[in-house]
Amino acid sequence: MRDAMFDMHCHLGFSKDGESIACRAAESLTAFSATVDPLSYEKDVRRFSSCSSVRVGLGLHPWFISDDDAQIERFEAIAPSSAFIGEVGLDFSPRHEETRERQVDIFERIVAACAKRTQGLQPRVCSGEGSCANGLVSIHAVRAVDEVIDAFERAGALRGAGRRTPALVGGRALVLHSFAGTSDQLQRALDRGFFVSFGPRVMRTKRGRAYARAVPEDRLLIETDLPSGEGAPFSLDQWSGAMEETWEAVLAARFGDASTEEACCARRACVKFINEQSARMLCMSPGECALSSSIF
């Protein structure tokens, strides 16, 4: 396994062995572990409390929304004090089209709840322009990228954000996870200050590799989205292998092969930059993770 990898969207809670796998990987793999509803969030916060390399996200996934308001009310109660939100979003694929109206209603409330972050969790000030992200909102957007951006714009969350200044909602960065929209939607997302994360499934496609070339490194994150579901097979080898596969595909798309010293240097610089960016987003101090620039 290579060291200093940051999985910016996975679901460790789906695995019965999630805690032991995460703790065994702690020196090499740091993770943002998304949940699908407030109940699973509260459970996973307890499960992973002893693993400092895991950040658990408060989720309300569009596939798992209920007809009553108990879920969203619990989400609204927790969200202002949580640095990590996800997985949330919209899914307008044919399979989930029938819940479209309910999804939009719930997502509007999620966006509003994220904007009410308590004063004690405001973003750190960076040495560069704007503010550092202290936390993140990891967003599922299937056939709904424009609608997701529109929701944040309506809430006034994207004022002042752009290519040079990331969008921060309550200090949290906005991340379109496993991006699979159109090229025009990708450019709009970047123009509005969103980060974009790519995993192995996306990077196996020609379009995914083209997108990985197009996204500036200061908006690029790496993920696995593993395990694929509750009880799905999951191991440390599978997890680290998916991370390595994704990194290799992203670096190959951006820099070609590593046959020259110039390409090797460019790859190392890219890895170092994205690792440091990921660590800041996960609210990690330098002593909590080893940021190596020698891998790949």
C-alpha cells in the first residue's frame, strides 16, 4: 500500500468490519465516511469514535428519504454543529423520478440547515484569498447537477465564490461526489466554486478521464465510494487497491506516463497538493497525518 491517501467519499459504515479495517489503515488511509440518514450517522459516530483517521458525515441520501418529516427534522437539529455533511443531494434518474418533488423539498431544507452553522465552527482564515474549508458537504447529483447548484444559489450560499474562491457553506466546502454530469455542468460547477471528486468507476470511462484533466487541482479530490452497499464485500486490500487505481488513472489523465523526470515531479507535486487540500478539508492538523510527496 502507498502512504498518505485520502478517500474523500466512502461508506465504511456499510461494512461490519469497517472499524477494524479503518483502524488498520489509519497510518496510510484517511477517510470521509458518508452516511445515508441521521440514524446511521449517530450510529457511525459511535462506531468510529476511536479511529482518528475517519470523519463521519451527517447524511440524508435521496434514495433513503422517508415520507414523514422525522428524518429531516433530526438532520436540521444536528447539521449546524457538524463539520461534515454527506451524503445528501438529488437523483432524477428514472428509478427515482417519482420522488422528485419530495427530494427537492428535502434538499432545500438541507441547504438551509447547512447555512446555519454555529459560530464556533466558522472557517479558518488562510494565507491566500478567501477562507479555508473547515469540513465539507458531499453531494450526490444524478441528472441533477444544475438543480443542485440552483438550490445553493437560491440560498445565497454561492455569493463571492468562483474559480479562485471556493464556495463555503457554513465554512464547509461543497463537493460534487463521483461527478458524472455534462461538460457544461462541470464548467458551471467550477465557475461557482464547487470541488469535484472522482472514483474508480468514473475514471474507467473516457469522459471521466477527460474531466479529470479539466478540473484544476485546487478543486480536485479522490474517492472510492466503497463499500458499494450494506453488507457488500469489503477489505483493506480492496479499499487501498481502489484508491491506487483512481490515483493512477487521474495522474495518467493529467500527466501521461511517468517515464520522464519532469512527469514524475509533476505527479508528486499534484499528489502533495491534493493531499494537503484534503487534510485541511477534513480539519486535520499536520501532526495527524503523514503528507508524503514521494508517492507515485
